[in-house]
Amino acid sequence: MTQTLTLRRPDDWHLHLRDGAMLQAVAPHSAGFGRAIIMPNLVPPVVTGAQAAAYRDRIRAALPPGAALDPQMTLYLTDSTDPADVVGAFRDGIIRAVKLYPAGATTNSASGVTDFNRVRPVLEAMAEAGVTLCVHGEVTDPAVDIFDREAVFIDRVLEPLRRATPGLRVVMEHITTSEGVAYARAGGDNLAATITTHHLVINRNAILAGGIRPHYYCLPVAKRESHRLALREAATSGEGRFFLGTDSAPHPDSAKLQPCGCAGCFTAPNTLSILAQVFEDEDALDRLEAFTSLNGAAFYRLPASEDRITLTRRDTPPTYPTHITAGSETVTVFDPGFPLFWHQEPA
Ligand code: NCD
Ligand code: ZN
């Protein structure tokens, strides 16, 4: 018997769409989502309200006609961000949030924050205006082991930052550890966490066992199996503080397949099919909608979508393209390593 699942239209609370030819190629693959928080780590980064408005227009132009996607823009927090520009862009409906990258933590983060004292006035203005801070939670101290950087960030940076600005609304982006789950759970109503599709699927063995697999390398790097299980438990719990942020992060194969390849998994094309399988495997299909379509909107104080999408479980899995083309480049689509039976019906 064919099984179907109807959900309110999912939102993606952490998405990289890039710019130029890459934007043209990847935007259609996220067009079926409702709201998407668009990451500002372009080169150069999106740092002012005016730049965010211009980027939003480029995204809209790259979407196919009738696309549901409503880009929710973010500003890239730097040591010299102007609090008035942030609050003004938020009040004008140009931005939804501000993104904090510790300088050097990940792809295109060289302009990130080097001194948290310098951004205190911005964080205070955000707390007062109700602007959410999306946090890339990894320390950059080279003395800290890469697998410990999220847990250490929580103790060294996130907890002091939240204590210093108690009214600030914070999303811990792409948590990858049981420490991240526990910290998010212990916070009040001002704290939430996104979880990616790929961190529900892979642990660190996927990157290294049997050979180096660059397409499974992302930041924060996947951790050991116990952490993946903690993430699956959190995502499928139905708890309002956990919601989907795919962190779909396309890079050309020419940049990933290098002696020093860059970080990011491109999951936009098959994210919903993978998530439905994960939730089915956890016997939690009835909680998929909370994770993809309800919890994030509620945290961002937006109404849940009134649109519906339908997923159908086929007996024989449909095949998905393993690559897409962006200009003259090829981008590899994330391979979950298991067949995908769930398929989104065209609207
Ligand atoms: C992201 C990218 O490529 O922009 N990469 C990644 O591995 N997730 C940056 C980020 O979100 O850390
Ligand atoms: Zn990201």
C-alpha cells in the first residue's frame, strides 16, 4: 500500500544559497521550502541592511516562477557592525536575524567576530528589539581538538555571552553534540537549536572509514555515534526548541576534491526524502511536521505555513541525481547511503 504524509510546508532555518552561477543552480532546489534563513557568508559577506536587501532581490530573481521560498535575510556580525543599521533593517522587514561566526571558524568567516566585548552594544540593541542571534558555535583556538570545539564554545563563549545579555534570543546553529542538545534543553524560551539533515545521518566514521570522503566533510564536523544518536533523539522528540536548519552548503567539486578541500554538504535536493526516512526509522513520522514546519516558525514568532505538501512512500525508491551543474562546475548531492523511498509529490 502506498503511504502518504501531508505536512505544512517545511521551512529551512539555515541555508546557503551563495551568489552568481551557484545561486542560479541551487535556488530551485530549495524553492519548495517556505521560509529559509539565508546565510550571509558571501565573499565579501553581507554586512549591511542595504546589502541584505540587494541579495534578497538576487535570490528572488533566481527562483523559478511560483516558488514558495521566502528568503529571510541575515547580517554577518563583524567587530564594526552598527547597532542602528541592524535594528533599522529588522524593523524595515529586511532581515530576520544576525549571524555570529567566530573569526576563522568556518567557510568564509575571516570577517567574523574577534572580540566579543566589541559587539556587546549590537547584542544589547538586538535583545531590546527582539532580533535573533544565530550562532556558529565552535571555538577557533587551535589548541582545542576539532571534535571538542562545540562543547568548549558553549562553556567559554555561549554561556558568558547569554549571561551578559539575558534578553537575547539565540539559535545554536547546526548542533552536533550531546552537549549541544543538553545545553539547548536547559535554556529558557530565548534559546533554540537547529539540526541539519546530514548530522542525523552520518557520524565521523563516514568521513574517514575506508578512505577519505570529502563530500561528508562539513563544519561543525560530524562527531562520534553517541552524538548522532542524541541529535536523532532531539530532532524526533517534538520539542519546540529543536528545528530543521539544513545547512545545505554547496561547493563545486573542484573546491572540495583538493588536498585541502572545503567544508559543506549539499543536501537541498533530497533533504525531505532523507528526513522522512530518518523519522520513519525512529518511529516518529507523526513528529516530522513539528521539526520541519512548526517549531522554527514558532521560535521566530511567525505563523505556521497554511500551505501543505505531500510526501509519498514508494515501494521502489525513485532515483535522484547524484550531481547538479552550476555554470561550468559540478556539485555533488549528499548521499545518505541508504535508499530513499519517500518522495515529494509536485504541488
Ligand atoms: C558552510 C559553508 O560552506 O558556507 N560550511 C559548512 O560546512 N557548514 C559554513 C558553515 O555553515 O559553517
Ligand atoms: Zn551553514
